[in-house]
Amino acid sequence: MTAFNLEDFTRRLLTETLFYDEEYGALGNLSLIDQEAGQERYVASYLPEDGSFVIEEATAWETEIDADEEDAIGYALAVDSDEHGAYDTAEEAADVLLALAREEGLLPSITLLFEEDEVA
């Protein structure tokens, strides 16, 4: 039996998160969150129209957050971003996400989106 490797486990989890289900139009979206700043810093997802995995770096965030709301997520969502990189495979994107999280001390947040939903 192979020894447990936390980095391989994490990379696999990130890779599996960046999925696309064509039948349901469902997309796995992964954000890297700066908990100290209370902001989404990077957003990664699959772009079906391009067939690529994209990581975007947030450049602006929502300004009106009510932390007392029942459905509050606890951080400001990005409302504008620049492309950090585009990748051919989920594995490549996962490697970059893991490096960014490690370098900047960021935590993951996963969201399920549907193609008909508007992505900010």
C-alpha cells in the first residue's frame, strides 16, 4: 500500500473540483480566499466554449457585504479580474492553484455553477 501523500491528495481534490458536466451544464468553480482581507483573490473554472481551465486574479470586490445575513459567505466576491493563466488540463490548473495557495496563504472555497447562471 502506498503511503498517504497530502500534496497528491490536495492536487487531486483541486483537479476534481474543476469539473464540467455537459448534460446538466454544471461547472465546478474554485476560489482562493484571503481570510485576513476577507476577499476572494483567485477564481478558477473550466470554460466549455474554449475547452480550457482559467485562473483569474481578482482586481475589484463587492463593497456592500452584510455579514449578518443568513446566507453570507464570509468574504467579498470578486467583481472584476484579470486572467492569471489558461491551462489545457485541470491538473495544470490545480498545480498553479496549489502553488498560489501555498505562496499567499490562501484557503479554498468551492461553488457549483450552472451555465445559465451569470458569472461575475
